[in-house]
Amino acid sequence: MASLSDWIAGARPRTLPAAIAPVIVGTAAAAAHLNLEEEETGAVLGFALLALLVSCCLQIGVNYANDYSDGIRGTDEERVGPVRLVGQGLAAPADVKAMAFAFLGLGGFFGFALVALSAAWILLPIGALAILAAWRYTGGDNPYGYRGLGEVYVFIFFGLVATLGTLYTQIGTITPIGLLGAIGVGSLASAILVANNLRDIPTDSETGKTTLAVRLGDAGTRRLYLALFVVAAVCTLLMAIWQVWAPVALLGLLVAWPGIRAVKDGATGRALIPALGLTGIAELAWAVLLVVPLAV
């Protein structure tokens, strides 16, 4: 039977920056808009908290769902990296599946509450699609994560949807700063998955999991990882058109430099594990550093 620490490790807490960053950026963009419009009302922090609960629940839910689906397919048996509850035989597949559904359900509950309280009803079908997409990433008969579309899912739902959804519930519109922030968030969140899939190219190739990294190959995947950081940097610089101090957030990206260097220099296997954690921390640091220039 899996211990509590096994279940916590199976939730993959190192991926949570990808859930937290879009809420921070969306809230900062909402505050920036209100400041530019010289409105007295600040960002709605209660809505931000609900958005954070939605994002974190969906992130944990998709992590458990991936553990379950990859585990029963046998693609997790020889992997390096974090705990695999099903693949390592630490927990019954049915229990991991139930945990995935529980967190996805919680995400749906908090999402409905956020939509109802903010009257942003247009987000309701988008949220339902996000939950379905979370399960279909590696679950179902034809998971899109096995067809090289995982990064697309992350960019859309943990970049555009999470950031712009947070923004829209607070001010009822989308702004240029918010859109640039969403693209930056999506790029950095996708970079986490790219680093993960770069590490797993050998085992994924053997088990038939055709991720984008498998399609691009080792060299192409490394170029994609670096390009995603460039996209985030460009978006940050463009924010200076509206908020002159926004480029300060580029300092947050430097946190990932050891990981970037490892990817650039050809690290493989376990040597790539730090790149995952550092990319996530860099995304969070970048988001936090945007708060002051955008919100104050």
C-alpha cells in the first residue's frame, strides 16, 4: 500500500508552479488594467484564490491521471524521475484513477463556483473542455499525449485558458498585457513538459508513446526547449509598451540557467531532472516578478 509520502510524490508537486503562475499573471494583468483605467477597484483576490484552487486541482488531477493511464499501458515501468504509483506497483490502478477523478471533480466544483460568482458564464464550457482534455491527455482509446500534442494541451489550458480565465473573471475582458502574459506562461509551462519528454525519449520510443520529443528527435527537442524561453522573453519585453518596468521579470528566467545549460550541452537521463524543477521555479519567479511592475 502506498504511503502518504508516495501519494504526495505521485501528485508531482514540482509541477505546481505551472498551475500557480498563470493565476499570478492573470491577477497582475487585471490590476494593471484597472490602474491604467484609473479605477479604484483592485483585482478581486477572492476570485484569484478560486482560480488558484481550480488550477492546482486540475494539475494534480492530470498528474494522477497520467500515472494511472501510463501505468496500465506499461509505459512507466522503466522510467527515471518521480514516483510512479501504478508503474512501480505502489498503489492499485483503481485507487490512482479514483484520486485523479477526485481532483478533477474538485477542480470542476471550484471552477463552477468561480464562474457563477463572477458571472463569466462563457468560461463554463471552456472549463468542461479543460477537464475532459486533462483525462484524454494519456487516457482513453486514443490519447493525444501519445500523438505529440501534449505541449499543445499545456500551452492552451495552463497558458491561455488559465491566465486569461483568471483575468476575465476579474475584469470581464481580455487585455494585451494579459494575452502576452498568457503566451509567456504557456511557453514556460510547455518547456517543463518538453524537458520531461526529452529525458524520456529512449523509453517512450520503446513503448510506443509518440510524444512531440520522439517526433522531433533529441536535437530538435533541445532547440524547442530553448525557443520556448525566447518566446517568454520576447513577450516580457513587449509588455514594456504598456508597463515600462515589466522586463524586470526577465531576471526570473535566469533561475533556469543551469537547466538551460544542461539541455544545451546535451545532458541525458537523470542529468535532465534538475531542468524540470528549475524550469518550473523559473516560471514562478518570472510570474512573481511581473506583479510589481504590472499591479503597483
